[in-house]
Amino acid sequence: MSNKIELTIIISYYKAIDNLKLILKALNAQSVCGFEVIISEDDNNNATEKFVADNRDSFNFPLIHLKQDTDNGFRKNSMLNKSITMSNSDKLVFIDGDCIPHKNFAKEYIRNIDDDHFFIGRSLMLSEKASIILLKDESLKLLNLAKLTLLGSTNLKDGIYFPYFPLIFKLRGIIGRNWGVAKKNLIAINGFDEDYILAGVGEDTDVEWRLKGLGLKRKSIKNKAIVYHIYHPRNYSESDVQKNKRLLDQKQLDGNIRCLNGINS
């Protein structure tokens, strides 16, 4: 294993140990080494701590587990900022704790991240049936397009690994479950804005407009860095989304590219 850490993969995690086991299994099967993993846990959960302690030596990458002192509601951005400060590489990737990375996920982010862009990935959406089977079997063998098609999964085109040239030309914005950027650019905007204490907007849309304000361009890494999104019911409300959107509108009016309540408050 290479001693040089070229990439940090930060997993935003909350009370889903079975998902986490599959994510770490997939990261242990990556086509390259040279990355570290940070579990960014917005909770204080003994089960997670025990699992990490019992299994840390079985992973072929450095594993850092960060957690809250107490479960104090949605404080994802606070944990992401702590993860940024603890990272040991110049390139950062963010995934959610319900997203299993493709075997070439780390390789493509290491190869692609530069100082002038933020990189937007997408996900194949696993059906409820596929997700149940996957979690029950604790195996990654189900993650191929033929099997997933039969099980009713969607966004299958986003699960096609094709690293040679772009298959799309229309770019969409950051989705928190799969994106990457040079660490120095997140430091420059003071990281994630910790004023967002409801899910739905603040950890992706807000950071995107501020990165653009810094002068970065967005770039697709779709069909290169793929994740498989485990099915679950929506876990935030439309009212929360609307509250976040109003907060976002105000922050854009204020125009602080470097947020006031971030890594350095």
C-alpha cells in the first residue's frame, strides 16, 4: 500500500451501521490505494465505535472516525468541517452514508480533481427490493447492471462506468452524496456553513454557490466516479427544505463567499 495519501473520502454518517459496513467493504475493494477514509458521524453511537475498533485492522486504508459529543439534531455541516481539518490530503470527496462506491471511485477522483473545478458525480438509485437483498446478503455481487435492471433500480445509465469521454453535456449541481474538490478551495470559503441545521439544501447548494463565487467551474465526473444509492424513505420534510431555501436566499443577498460560521467562526 502506498504511504502517500492522495485523497480523503469523507462519509457523512448517521445511524446506519449495515450501510456503513457495505460502504467500507466497497472501499476495501477499490482498484487503487493511496486514500484515507473519514467517518463523519453526526451522532455519538457506541455500535459504530465498537465496529470501527474491532475492524480497523482489516481495512487496507487509514480509517478515521469522528463523532459528536452528543446527538444534537442535524449538525452534518459541523462534522464535515471537523473532517476537513482532520484530513491528510489535498483532495476531498464527499459521500453520504447510504452510498456504495464503485471499485474505480477513488481512482477517478484522484485522477481528476484539480485546483480550478469542483467535480460532480451521480448515483445509480437502488430499488427497495435490491437494497433489501444487498443488506441481507452483505455482499457487493449484486452491484452489476444486469441484476439491478431486473430488480427495478433506476438511473441505470448513471451506473455505466465509461472513463474515456463525457456521455453527457448538460451539467447539474452538486448533490451531497457524490462530489469532490481540492481542499484548499474549501478552506478558502471557510468550509460548510454551520448555520444550516436542517437537511435538504445547506450542505450542497450553499457550498456550490460559494465555490462558484471563488471562481471555480463545475465539472462532471459522471460515469467515472459512481455510487450506488441504497433505498430509504425520504428523511426530511418539504418545510425544512423551504426554510433552508429562505436561508440560502438571504446568504446569497449578503454575498459572503467565505461563510461566517464555518471552519473558523
